[in-house]
Amino acid sequence: MTPRIPTLHLLQLLPIATAALLQTACQQPDVNCTSAHGAFAARYERKSGPADQPCGQIVGDILGMSTYYAPDGVNNTPKFAEPSVAIRALYLYEYIYYQVYDPTTVFDTRKIDMEVGDPDAFGDFAAGVPDDEGFCAAPTMSKVNLDLPEVVEVLEVLDDPLTADADESVAPVAPQAAAKLAYEWSKVKFLVTADAQGTQFSADLKFTQDACTATYHVVGVYPAIGCVGADGMPDNTVCESDVNGINPDFPTECLMFSEGAGYCVLTDEPPAYDNAA
């Protein structure tokens, strides 16, 4: 015969059991390591290199980020414990377009047969979940190289009208010096918490343009929000808005990357939050 527990004891045990159940139900699940997917606005702080040459004059840039997971997980799902991240710099991407693919350039693939390397830096996260401080690190990123060969000037040659069966015309090609861009990312890490799921980023960068090399510390925030006013000047009210898409607890300011291009950037090192938050 099963012994009966007095009703008084049941009433005493009920609050304890309820509290234990609520603690279990409200426990915050682990967040997988990830970056926000899309464009980050990043400020660059030069650490070394010439300030009077292009390699040392980058104030900020737009960085495209994306996270990938290893395939063949349980029930054909991704392996969320094995994430990787890709970084693409707009500065490099625009350089590739204007110097290589733009139809007006001598590097147009229809004129010169050449192959452009992968513009994305790619690396694995060190773990599937954040560390005790809420960061997900990607310690080793692939190096990005863009090497454009020298182009020798070609003068235009017109077709000879006397030889109807042959086309002797030659399209002109402007001379172009050899060009090189290289990105070497290190100390890459993303803040991954319940309220900042890969939306704050920091890293060190060794950047080379032609024979010039500079190093930077880079801090980024997602999403990239433009903040140039109608007068062409930075407009901090855009960055202070609670509805611009950036977490309103993040401290931001408007930074001009170049003439006519300004973006909201973090004012502090991650984890960056307003004191009033």
C-alpha cells in the first residue's frame, strides 16, 4: 500500500517544486557563435604606417559579414557547433569593380584574360558557443590578395578599307600600372549575447596597397546606417534614433568615411553599451 503524504506537507513542497520548475524553464539557452548577416559600419584606428599615403588614410569602411555552418548535421541540418565566418571589405570590392570589371577599364575581362582572387577573408570560429565574456573568436582568417598586372599602352589601329575580307582594327588600351591590395585580419571576434547576436565586432588588420603597408584596429557595428545630412555633413541625430535598426543601447556617433559618406559607428570597444542602459 502506497503511503499517503499529509496535505500540509504537499502544500509546503509545492512552492519549492514550482520555484525549481521556473528556474529550469527560464534558463537562458546557449547562443551559437555567429555574426550578423549583412553590412557592418567599421571605424579604423591606424596603429602604424604612413598617414600621407593611401594605405594609411582609411577612416572607416563597410564590411560585409556572413556566417556559415558545416553541413551534414543531425537530420540533414547544419552543424551549428562548427561555424565559420567570411569578411568582405567594400574598399577592396569597389577597387575590384572599378579597376577590373567596369567596362571602361583596361582590366575588363573582355579585353584582358585574367583571374581575380577571392575577395573574402574566411575563417573558423574557435568554438560553437561564446566564451565566458560573450565573445566568439575567429583566430585565423585567410589572407586576401588582389594583384593586377601592368598593362602596356596599345594604340588604336583602324581597319583598312581596301581589305574588305579582313579586319585589321585594334582597340586602344590605356596604360595601367601594376596594383596590389592585401588584407590580413587577426584577433577577429564578435560579441554574441542575447541582445547582441554578432552585431558588435573587433579585429586587427594589416593592410597593404601597392608598396605601402599600414596596421589598424577595427571596430564594427551592425547594421550599417548612413548618417549624412542634407548639407553633406555628419548628422548624429540619425545615430541617436531608437528606430534606425541599431540596438538603441549601443553608443554610436556619425563618422565621415569620405566626402559624402558617413555612417554610425561604435564609440567604444565591444562590449559597448550606453551608461544609461
